[in-house]
Amino acid sequence: MGSFTLTIRCFGVFRTFGDKLSVSIEPGTSLLQVKEALARQLGESHRSLIDASALANDKSILPKTYVFHDVEDLSILPPVCGG
């Protein structure tokens, strides 16, 4: 299987970038590598926010050691999400 695209729903401060972000990755890409790709896409000035934020799929918040093998719908959750 070749590269695939992760769709990431935005919450909190990430909504300033739109409702969703997309990152193209290869199978075997780690969560930390996805965050690195987001920092490149959104700009280095947002790196500390991205690093402090959690990525979650439809089942749970993903650990830093998580590895992506297939398409998943994700959400990025900043450290503080208000209503």
C-alpha cells in the first residue's frame, strides 16, 4: 500500500485553520511524525501548541508511540478546549 491521507478535525484554537486539516503519510508513520508534518504545514510558530496537543481517533486519545498503518479519521485536541 502506498501513501494515504489522514483527515484531522480541528477543535479549539486549531479552528483558526479551518474545520479540517489533511496530512499525506506512508504506512508505518508515527504519531510524532504526523505532528512534525503538521508543524511544517501550519508553521513553526505553532510547534509548541501542536506538541502539547493530543491526537485522537474515534476510539481513544492516541499514545505518542502510535503508528499509522491505514486511513483513520482523527481529531486534534489542544490542551484546553472550551465550549
